[in-house]
Amino acid sequence: MAFRHTSQHIVGSLFVLAVGLGLSAAVTAQDAAAPMTLASARVSLSGTSNVHAYTASTSAVRVTRLQVAKEAIGANFWDGVVKPGAIEAFEIAIAAATLTSPREGLDKNMHKALKVAEHPDITFRLLRLEPGAGAQGALRGAGLLRIAGVEREVALDLTTERKEGALAVRGTLPLLMTDYGIKPPVAMLGMLKTDPKVTVSFETVLALPASPTSTIH
């Protein structure tokens, strides 16, 4: 995601993008009546500069809209929900200002490049989910990714894995900062210059509430 002064391999899956690493504290809880909940999520950005590589990540991911087809609700929920058309609406938001890097001094420039004051959230809205090529559990997702106020359609390959009644979704997405109107950050009086290419990676864990019902908005 463009600012990647830090690392960008996630947003995406989103299952999309929903995508989870098991970091529950910063993830907004879903309504108990939801057909599934976001148990944990982590989004990371990675990139390079003329001085060193860098990464940044956050677990401040929240689902803002979720709607699942009634036909997917039932005993075999995880099998049904990954089929085309089962997810009727899925949107997530990532608090851009919570992206942080272990490298000192990068965060301020990254947040400035992401225009976090004017556009506090990076958002993703799923348009469609289809079977992917390759290993079992592979999916191909397409959606609208908005960064720094600029929205573009993206496509990403996802992998899914069942974990003790939950579903882990992972994915990666290569991006160009400049596609989102973001000027690659510079530092050290211009001596450090970042490459506009970044990779977003994400991992999310989707879980079932005690008794899944129909849909939520």
C-alpha cells in the first residue's frame, strides 16, 4: 500500500482480506448474531529503499459490513461460504495511523505519505470471490481498495485453512504507491529513498459465533 515505507503484503484477503494472525486485542468484535466473526487479523507492508528493506504492520482491522447468503448458513458453513456468491457483501477498514515499523523514524514519514489525517482508514470492499488455481482451498478475490482517498480495483490470490472450527485466510498483494497518488517517502535529508513497489500481506482468522444465524450489515 503505498506508503510502504513499511510492508505491504496483506490487505487483501480479505476474505477476504479478511484475512488472520490471531491478534485479538485490536480487532473490533462482531455482533453475536453474525454468521461469522473476525477472531484476529494482521496486515503487513514491506518494501525496499536505497538503504535498507522495511516492514510495517497493524492488527487494527475491523469488519464494517458483512452479508452472507442464507444458503450458506448451516452445518457445513465453511464449505458453503467459500463458494461463488455465498458472500454477498464484505467490507473491512484498517486504521492507517496504526501501521508501525520496527525501524525508528519511519512511521512519521509513512503516515504523512498515507495522508492519515485526511484519510484515516484504508478500506477494502469485496466485489467477487471465485475458486482459485492450485492447491485445495485456493481462492481468487477481487475488490475495491482505497488508500489515501484513491480507490482502485485489485485482484488477489488467497489461501484458506481450517483450524479447529475456524478458517484462516492468507494472501498477498503487490502494489505501486504511485497508483494511489502516494509519493514514495524519503528520509535523512533525501539520502534515503523508497521504491514505489510494495507488498501487502495479510492473515485473518474467521470464526463462528455460538449459533450462527443469518446476516449482518
